[in-house]
Amino acid sequence: MLIKLLFNVIAGTLGIYLAYRFVPGVFFSGNIKTLIIIGCILGIINLFIKPILKIISLPLRIITFGLFTLFINMGLVWLMEIIFNQNLDIKGIIPLFWTTIIICALNFFFRLFFPKKLKK
């Protein structure tokens, strides 16, 4: 579980950084320490709170064929933007969508390339 948390933290940190660099409308005004803190909190939320939200929203996920999971992820990234509003600013739903896609893609690639370590 610690390895999974580490990969979630890395994916969150790297995802926020890549979104800041490449997605118009995402602004980050902190230092690397703040970026790592954002990644840590996002990783912890993804590891502990996201499974609970996925269980609660199971009927909506079934009806939308899993697409509602994207809205859960967008909500969690939006929560990070609210918590760190001094350092992270995401202007609009389109930059929020692309930031979420980047973070989800990084999590997907970590599960793809390190499947045995993430199953524990």
C-alpha cells in the first residue's frame, strides 16, 4: 500500500506540474515544496477517499459506463485547487478537465508498467 501511495503522490505531483507547463489556464505560483505537498495530499485522497466515493457512486458509474469516475477525479482535483488557492489556480472547466486527464493518464501508466507493485 505504501508503494501505491508513492505512485499516487508522484502521479499527482507530476500531473500538476505538467498541467501547469502545458495546459492554458492552469497557474502555479509556489515552489517545488508546495508542489510536492499538493501531490502528497492528492495521493492520499486518491488512495483513501476515492475508493469510498467510487462505492457510493456505483449506480451512476454503472449507468454512465464508468464515465462518472472522471467527474469524481475532476472533483478531487478541484478540491486541491480550492485548498491551495494561493498557489494553484485552474481557470475554468476545460483546464480542470485536461489536468484531470493528465493525472489519470499518469496513474494509468504507473499501473501499466508496475502492475505487481501496485496490486499489494
